[in-house]
Amino acid sequence: MSRPAVSTALLVVDVQNDFCPGGALAVPEGDIIVPGINAAMAAAPSVILTQDWHPAGHSSFASSHPGRAPFETTDMPYGPQVLWPDHCVVGSHGAAFHRDLATDRADLVVRKGFHRTVDSYSAFFENDQTTPTGLDGYLRSRGIASLTIVGLATDFCVAYSARDAARLGYAVTVHMALCRAIDLDGSLAAAFADMQALGVAID
Ligand code: VGL
Ligand code: ZN
């Protein structure tokens, strides 16, 4: 028997309650993209979801740094890190996928950000840029060489995932109509420049 050949996958990044209006780190219009993502998932040969998944007291939370406020930047051993409101805490409602997201369609859910002292924006590597999530090995062993990326937030987890995927040699497209951004101090423009420099297709 021959294996079904899969060469491309849709990577759906962090479509979770805390990134939707009403959530702890709400992205404007974060929920508006859900129906379009469901349609894209229905048409994709393989679907992978990511889920931001932080233990309480995570080092990316401003509340873990006395005297510091959300959206300030701090220095971590691995480099600069934005401090966020507490969000996507393991097992919480905020960490759950948006209720209308058709999660049954997913072949794999990649959780990230579960190490207390390291954040992880990218679906491939934690913010130290060396600790792998395992997604690269999964994709390679399935023969998946190209990715379309959608979800939240354009300028953080989507962009970091796209950048790492391009560096790892995947053909990457970010489908902007199905992404929404935080846009903190020029982060969206910086993300675009980064992605374009690495040959990520933006459509
Ligand atoms: C994200 C900030 C913190 C994201 C996750 O999904 O873009 N942003 N954690
Ligand atoms: Zn996070």
C-alpha cells in the first residue's frame, strides 16, 4: 500500500480566546478571521494548529516582574522580551481555542511557551532561537515542504513562525486576509520587512 502524499500544510496560529476581543491580550478583530480560517482548513490537505500554553507565573508575564507593566520590554538571558498581560494560562478558558474554530480538522496541535523561563512565539523554536518545538521533525517525516500560515498575531507568532519556517527551507506563504496584528511600536512593519527579506510570500 502506498502512503498518501502530502506536500503542503496550513498552519493555524494561536486562534485562542485570549487573543480575541474580550480576551486578556485581545488582538483587534481577532475573531473575525475564524470563518475564513475554517473554510481554508476544509480545503487544506493537512492542518496544524498552534496553541500558546503558559504555566501560571510565566516569565513573559509582566506580573512576574515586580514594578514592570504589560507591553514594556525586558532583557532575558536569551535577549529582549516584551512583557505581556497574563494570557493563555494552561487549562484556562483564555487558552482554549475560539469556540467556532473547526479544530476537528487538525492533524496536530503544537503547544508552545510551556517552559516557565522561555517564551515561544514561533511554532518551530522558542525565543532562545535554539530550543525546538518538534514541528520541523513532524513536517519532515510527513514530507511536508510548504506551508501557508494564518492566525494571530501577524507581527508576533505568525511572523516568527514564518521566519523560522523560511530559514528551515520551507516554502512559506502568509495569507494576510486571515491574520490580525497587535502592532506594538512598529512591530507590524518590522515583521513585514523581516518576512520579505527571507522570501516569505505575502498574499
Ligand atoms: C502571542 C504575544 C504573546 C501571539 C503569544 O500569539 O502572537 N503574542 N504570546
Ligand atoms: Zn504567549
